[in-house]
Amino acid sequence: MDFSFTPETFFVEEVFNPVLGNEGKYYYYTLKRSGMSHKHTITKLNCRAFFSGIKDKNATITQWFCTLDELPEINEHGFSVKFEGRSDKRIRIGIHKSNFFKLIVDLSPAEFVALKKFGKKDFICNYFGEQRFDLRVKKFSGFLESGDFESALKFFITEPGPFDTEKSSEIKSLILNNWGNWDTIISNPLISETKKVLVFMNLKQGVSFRNVFSFLDRQSLTYFLKACQSMRFNDALNSLALSKKPKNIFSTINGQSITLAADSSFTRYIEIEATSFERDYGLKKLIRKTFFSAKKFCVKKLGNIFEISFELPSGCYATVCLDYLKKSVIV
């Protein structure tokens, strides 16, 4: 079973049926985009928009969003916006029921027959998928777990990221090379003109490494902390799967060997407590289902190609489902 994630082969549609009318505080739209990132989408819309979830760039996506201001409809190649109605209820993360996926795949005759047997009784461990994690998360989490807030802060501020600009790389290098020399960092124009200067001014005044995190970009920090919590969930679920179903199917997520198959003997939910540091930044207990099954699964031959389609509850990862298919059902 071979496949690739491209806008021509991978299709995702939100399953969402909001109650809409002619009046309401929010304007509701359906958006169709192809090969465009969420960040690029926001830039193109050029307004404050509320989405139910962030979808993959390497796909053709149909999803909902709402705004406080009315937008013109758009019908461009690879990008369209259609007005659907109004409501006083705002779209929030995870509000949609599910996601429907279609993927063009390459199958052998034997694989096609094997996939025909896949059904609702195939239970799959409900891991957070690879997309949930930045390569830096594991190391950052290790510093926090050991209570080494200086190393965590230094790592968070200076570690190169995949989307760094030339200027941000220069700033990170400057901070790294002068770590501990707060006056030198504060006086540099590259730093003094940014909000990061508050971090080093407070360190100079003796504020703890733990407490100066509050002067960093909250959105980026929260993203990392949620990923750390998600990583602990994956660890706990993997341990459960190994204990309940030791003869399992193995894969890898975030550099960790994990087991994919679940069964109905699993406890239905795993709870991951937020650490005191995570609570400082608004995180709460994470409660997540331990397994899922794919609904409306279908595999069909379309000329010389094959198409797989299925529906997953909101929050479940298609990549985990496809990995299970490839490693367990496929012969």
C-alpha cells in the first residue's frame, strides 16, 4: 500500500451542520483550499476568523469558519469562500462532529481484498499524530520535567525552528552567545526593539527563570506545553496497549515506538494532569479517548487507481488510522 499526501491525492472535509439563519453576530462561511497552509489562509482572508481546527497544508480541504465582519465571496483556483448564513454562536476548536477523508492509494490485488475486510471492530489507539509535535518538544519537555527552567528557557528562546527568518536566527544566535550577560543582550538594538527585552530585564532584576516565561509569546509557549501534555498521553496509552495487547503492531510517533492496535477491554479514557507550570499558563487536565474506529470505511477501484475513504471523530488523526491500515490489514 503506497500513498502520498498531496492536494491531488488527499481530501479532507469537515462534517459540521450548524443551525444558521439570516441574523446573528457571526457570519458563517465554507472554505475550500488546496495546498495552502492555515497561516497562509489567515493572511489571505485578512480578518479575524474562527476555525474548528487546523488542517493539513498538503491536501484539498473543505472546512468551516466564522467572522464578526461580513466578507465577500471568493472563487479562485485552489481557494474559495462561500457565505452560508449567520449565528450568535461562535465556531470553537473541535466543535465539528467529525472529518471525512479520501485518499488515492496504490494497492496490489491482495491488498485490495484485505482492505475489504476492514470494519468497525478494528479498534485503533487514539494517539496524537506526528503533526502534533515539533522536533524540539521532547527536549523541552525533558528540561521542564527535571525542573531545569534555565535550560528550558534558553532552549525555548534560542533553539532554531523550521520557520525562522534570517532576523530571528540572528536574534537567537546573539542571545545564545551572550547567555548570562543580560546587559549585553538588553543593549543590543535587535533585542531592545522586541518584547523579548522584558525577559532579560527581569532576569537582570533577579526574577526566576521559571517566572520570566510569562514575558514570552503566550501562543507559542502554550503550543509547546500542550504538545508536552500530548506526549505524556501517548506514553500512557502506549503502556496501556502493551499491557492489554502485547502482541501488537508497532509504529513510530515523535521518535517513540508505539503500538497501534486497541480492543474493547481498554479503559475508555486516559486523564493527564497538568503540571503546576502548565496550569500557570492556562492548561487543564487532558482527558482523551483511548481508541477509535473508522466509520463509513470504503475502498474502491477507479480505473487504474484505488480510493480509500473513511470518517473519523473530531480530534482523531487520519495518519494514525492509515498507519494502522498499512501495518496490520495490508498483506
